[in-house]
Amino acid sequence: METTELIHYRRALKRKNYSAHTVKNYISILEHFIRELTVPLCEVTAKQIELYTDHLLRKRRTPKTITCHLQTIRLFFDYLINEVGRRMVNPVTRISLRLPKPLPRHLKDAQVGRLFAFITDLRDRAMFMLMLRCGLRVEEVAHLTVDAVDYQRRQIFVFNGKGGKDRVVYMSEDARSALLAYLEKRSSKVKGLFLVQKGPMRGEPLSVRGIQKRIEYYARKSSLDVSCHRLRHTMATQLLNANADLVTIQDLLGHGQITTTQRYSRIANIKVQRDYYKAMEVVLQRTQTQEEDDDDGEETYMRKMNNGKMGITN
């Protein structure tokens, strides 16, 4: 059950235009934290934070999950201090857990073909094609509306994406065709684009978890390690290998920082290979030219030397 502080904090997050998904996650983490406390919120110190971190470690939570918990708790105490006016020191002073930085994992072209060979349902094919070709996040696909798509210009308007940002993405011809094929079958007047097709929730917008369950189903069918986010990674890697600029990819993916996008440059081996051979060609040409110049210079020098000797002899 939510405390009074959490009820007010939930309202504050909504006023700041945080997504429903983010608000739900924050409140869930804070409820878990408060249940573990043995002192009131106003008496929490760094010691309680250490005990909570130890509790999460015993539960075998990953460093990434623990860091997420601590960041959420720190934001909550910032709110209590700066907006509510509580006289206390934020107990989460620093987060010192070392996080691994795994590279984004993508599908190879053959794996993409194999996956989509199993996706025959028109709705599912359209959903996952938008992730693969447009780089949409699963939450963005779940919240898409019919009027957000401009079929003539092959554009999709993503409203209130991650971080509350809006952006425009573009549809490839195969993504557009997949979406049009689904819409020909779809007869509902509901505003949401992708709808539940069976059961008591039929006709309602498909949830984030509903979409994730569909990709899990196709992952089992195709025996591939694939997720919604991996389709997004695949799009970014393919664009980079096709010589798209990092800034362009950053804009399409909706990354706030270019450093996030730069991670893809570490895995785009085709582009690295192509850039290497192109640069090495220039290096070898310069080396060859320099060697030819050196040979010409040496030949001229020897000729002058020989001419000099002949002059002395005469």
C-alpha cells in the first residue's frame, strides 16, 4: 500500500510528464525500499542505504538493477528535500557499483530472414518491422496511434517518447507495406494502432507486455535469442554499416547523448573493415609515391656523382 509520501510523489512525477511506465517502476522500487526500512523516512541515513544494497545483493540482483534502485531512491529524497521541504541530507550520496558495459547485440541478416519467416500474423509482422526498420522502442510501438502515421511521406510521429521527447522516424518500403497489409485487415475505430486480437480484451490496445510475449513466442519458434530491443539494435548496426552518420542514427533512435549511439560503432565490423581497407589504400599509395620519389632522388644523386668523377678524371 502506498504511503502519503508516495501518493504525492506519484502526482509530482505525472505533473513532470514522466511516462506511465516510468512512474510505475519508480513507485514499485520505492514501495520495496520502504518495506525493508526499520526507521521512518526522515531518519534514513547512508547506513540504511548500505543495508538495502546488501539486501539486494543477497537477492542476487544485478549491479544494473541495484543501481536503478539507488538512483530512484536518490531522486525520491531529492524530491522530499527540495520540493516538500524536509530538513534532511540525501542518504544516497554516491553510487559506487561497477557496471559492466556490454555491447548492444544485433541480429545478422540471415537471422533476420529466419525470424520473419515465422512471423506470418499481419499485426505482429507490422509491429516488429517498425522496430527493425524504424528503431522504435517497444513502449513507443505500444502507444502508437492510427493518426501518428503519414503513409504518403512514409513518416511516423513518435509523441512523448523516452524522456518525454517527440521525434519523427521514417518507414522503409517493406515496413510501410507490412503496416498497410495489417490496416486492411484491421476494422476497429479505436485510436490505438496495434490491438489485442483474441480473448476478453479483444479490440483493446496491445500492452507492452503483450508485445514482448509475442516476440518471446517467435524467439522460441525460430530458436533465436531475440527481443524487441535487439531489433532496434539491429536497425542501428545496419544503418552504421551502410555508412549512415552517427548523428543521423542518434536522431532516429531518440538518444539523448551521442555517446549512447557511439556504442554501435564498436560492433559494426563491416564498416570498420571497409574504413580500414579504404584508409590503408591511401596509406599504401602515399608510401609507394614516397618510395618512387626516393628512388628518383637517389638515381639523380648517383648520376651527378658519376658525372663529377668523370670530370676529375679528364
